[in-house]
Amino acid sequence: MDAMQRLRSVVPARAIPGLVERRVDKLWQAPAFRAAQVRQMQFLLGESERAGEVPQLARAYAEQSMLRSWLRWHPRAITQQRVEGIEWLTTRRDPERATVLSFMHHHRFEGMFASLKRAGADLTVLAFADAMAPEAPAYLRQHMRVVGMGATLLPTGGGTDAVLEALRPGVTMAIASDVPGRTTVEFLGRKVLGSFGAARIATLANSPVVLVRAVRDAHGHHLRVDPPLEPSEFDSPQELLSEMLRRHGESVLAWPEAVDTPWARWGHLEEE
């Protein structure tokens, strides 16, 4: 299996979209495959204003997922994304404070960090320790290699205290906002279990939260860096988290098929 994963680096990047389209055409004939894709989009969008588009978006989701699995083996194709608003992580940030960068597993998120680095941002990414282990599957090791092209990796094993210790003045700590946790949150109209980590850490450290979101416009896709959210402007970390998820939700709702495995990104309060 590892060898098959690595073979993906041999296929020219320009040939991958056509290859993926043909592969999905074939897989789409299998009812089980179609049902799996619909399940992902139904979980993400079933309580949103786009619930009626789930059948159509499921096919696009399948293509985006497969493209992502191939393109991680072609880092140059995903690490040069256009960035809008990089000044919020560079010239317009307070060098005397740490910053929390909130992101989601959306579109070419693996190449996000190197793209931000190319634009001038110096980043640390909070990463699951298991994903960094030598015995991790090849695709996961490659994922972490691409992420590490744009950031210093901090394993999650040390807990909140280790993260707070690492949040020295001038540090930008990237923390995913769509990972399973024990906090009940609302995302796109659905109650799910999410992580309280980024909002809690930002509040404890008095660090502004800067969202980085994947968006599309008339010129193609790019990364948008938002102006910071100040924890002191919210009555509680819970309210800060709600606003973070609301803003991320806008980008996801506009481009839902580009989300990575939504069924696995949240804890479940009910069976689908």
C-alpha cells in the first residue's frame, strides 16, 4: 500500500485532473461508493440552506477528495496558493503578542502553510503526535511532510500547558477548528462535538485569533487571511468559538465539496 501511494508522485501533476475524473466516473457506478459520498455531504449540509444540493455536490466532493489524495504527492502544485490579507500575519500584527491562526481542513489545506510562508508568515502548527510517528501510513507521513514545508510542527501530546508555553511573543500558532472534541457547537445548522482548544488557548494567552479561509472568486481559488478577533471583545471563549465557526462556515457553505471528510471532522451527537 505504501508503494502504491508513492507511485502517485510519478504521475505528472497536469495529468491528475483527467485521471481523477475517469476514476470517479468508474467508481460512481457502484452504489456503495455513491452512498458514501452522499453521506459525507448530507452530514455537512443536511441542516443548511444547501441541503437540497447534496446529490449534485456529492459527485464534486468525490473528485475533490481524490484530487487531494494525489496532489499531496506533488507539493509544488499546492504550496504556491495566492494569499489575500497576509499583512494580518506580518506587518499589521503586534510583535509583542502571540497569534492563534484558526484554519479548517478545506481545499488544499496541506499546502496552506507553505503558501503563507512564501508570502512572509512564520508559523508553528499544532499537529497530532500520531501523525508524526515513523510507523504512520505513507499518505499521512506525506501529509505531514507537506505541512512541515511551511511550518514548525508542535506535537499535541503536551496538552494545553505545552501550547501556552510555546505561545511566546511573535509566534503564530496554527490550530485546526474542525477536529472532534467534547464541546457541543453548531456548524452549518447541525449540533456537533468540536474542539474548544483554539478559543480557550487564545483567551488564556490573550492572543488575537486570525482566520485563514479557502475561497473562490473570478480569478480562481486563494487563501484569505481575516483581520484578527480579539478575545477581550467577547464575553466568553464560547462566544469567540461561535464566531470563529460562523465565519469558517461561510467559506465552507460557499464551497462545501472541497471539505475533507466532514463525517470524521466532528464528534457526533446522533447517528446518521
